[in-house]
Amino acid sequence: MIAQASRFETEKTQPVERDGLKTQAAANALEVGRDGARPSEREERQTFAETNGEPADEFIYLLGRPTLDKFLRFMIHQAVNGRSMDEGALTDEWRAAYGHIQTLAKEEAGIADRPPISKLDPRLDSLCAELLKAPLIVHGFNKVPANFAMVELDRLVVYQRHIDLAHVRRLKDKIGPAPTEEEIFRICLPCDPPQPPMKWARAQQNTYVFLSPSNDLRFLGVMPLQASQVTNYPPPGSLAGVVGIAVGFGSNFLNVVDAENRLVLHNGSHRAVALRELGVTHAPCLIQFVSSLDELQVVASGDLRERPDYYLRHPRPSMLKDYLDPKLRKILAVHRRLRQVTVKFEVNETYVPAM
């Protein structure tokens, strides 16, 4: 059973109310630090050759935690010139990272446990109030208790294996070298998030294809609609009901799941890495408080949903600071890809015996 997770355990704050999305004034200021220890831009901005004229992007790939088989398959099939890579050398890189992880499991055991959660600066209350009116908040974060709070980026558990450095650099250029508290809030918790580019078209009579450079493109579910809810579209007949197959993007909030006394980064990995490279150590986010494995299965996705024990109980799981650790990351060029979602449906019309 996952432990109850209503914790705001800094000395300067009182526990935050868990009944719905509420904000309270607090004395804590937004903590922004500068570590000054990151590599130079010249070292980071390596130039990679294109293959067959196809564009490539620079990625961070976490070593040592994905299985060796998954690591080799990614390098061979996704990396530029992957077919010519020396698998023995790649295995040595993975083995070295795996050994470092075993060392960290001893030296940093428990580092992910009970990370501090702080109240937001009261000067941000008006932004929180504005955000509470957003439909994505009202309808998308109502399954478990949730709240806005400040978290330490390095203490976040992560499950995303790779980071697109080109996207990180675009975010850093947008944020700027010295962002204010309000600017950081709007980056992490945008009231009106920008819509990534997307194209869609009918491929066959019952098939539609959606394409976007954003990896956030996804199937959002099925929406049963009443005829009165369909406006500005000429009906093909007298509508009795409409089934909407929804495709789009997620909430785009820096979102953290609080479970088993750990904070797992659920959305916003690229923004978190961009802020950390700029020297920002703490950031505002939307935390969902999970008190049981059943609740986790409802709100979680990806590897967190499939392997919760690893992220919630391993003595030293993958953490955000690992993206910046030269011993745990490999920087490489990968073929640029588009995210595609294909929707197919089937209609059967027949007669059945009357009852």
C-alpha cells in the first residue's frame, strides 16, 4: 500500500490543504540558485553529420538503467550511423554506467525519499488563481488531491530515458539567462500553453492520420456527444448521437506525482532540464498526491505505471540530476522523427431478431 503523501515538510511552512486545488499564502520565497558548473555552450553544441540528407537531433540517453539489449537496439536503430557503431565499445559504456549506478545505490541510498516540498511565494497567488480556472486543471486533475508547490529539481525521480537537447536549447533561449519568479512560473505552469504544430488528414474511408514533431501528441479518448453539442458543422442527416475520437496534446504542465514519499516527474522533463542547466534549482509544479497503487494506475502513464516498484522502492532510482552526469549519460545524434497517431474505426450495420 502506498503511504499517505500529504507532506509539505519545510521548517518555514505549514502543511498545504489537500482538499482540491487550493493555494494559501506562505512566507517562502522562490528559491533560484546558480551552480555555474555546467559545461560550456561550445562543448555542448556539438555538430553531427546528417545521414542521407535527413535531419538529426542531439539527444541525451541515460546509460546503465535500461537493459543492455534496449540500449544497443536504440543505438543501432535510432542513432545516426548506428549500424557502424562498435557494439563492444557500446557495451563497455553501458557496463561502466551500470557500475556507477551500483556505487550510487550505496552512497546515495534513500536520496529520493521524502524530498522537501515548499509553498509558493504568495506573490504568485494571482497566477495560481488564474490557472485554477483553466479547463485542463478543472477537468484533467480532479481524480486525486492536487496542489501547486515548489520542488527541488535534483530530487525528482524520472522515468524518461532520453532528452532532446535541441528542444532544451529552444526552451533555454525562450526562458533567458535570468528569469524572474513569474517567468519561471509561466514556463512551468502556462495558463495558455502554446499549441504544437500538427497536421492531420483522412488516409482511407475509416482511417485518419495525425502528425506532429511534438512527442506529446496522443490519443485522448472517446467522447460521446449529443447532437446539440455539434455546432457550425452541417449534419449529414438527423443526428441521434455522435462519437468523437479525440487526438491532441496533454496538459503541458510541469507535473509531479507524489507517491510512497517520493516525487516522480510525470510531465515537463525538457523544461526541468532546461531550468537546471540555467542554474535554477527549485521550480513550481502541479503535484498529484497518490495514496494507493490503484490511484497510481489511474494517474500514471508509461514506465511509471508499468514498473512502479522500481521508481518508488529502488534505493537509488533514476533522478533528474542524472541527465547532467557525464558518467550516466551519452550524448548522440539521432534521426529526427515525427510523432504519428493513426485512428481507425469500424461500422457494422445489420438486423437482429426483435425481443
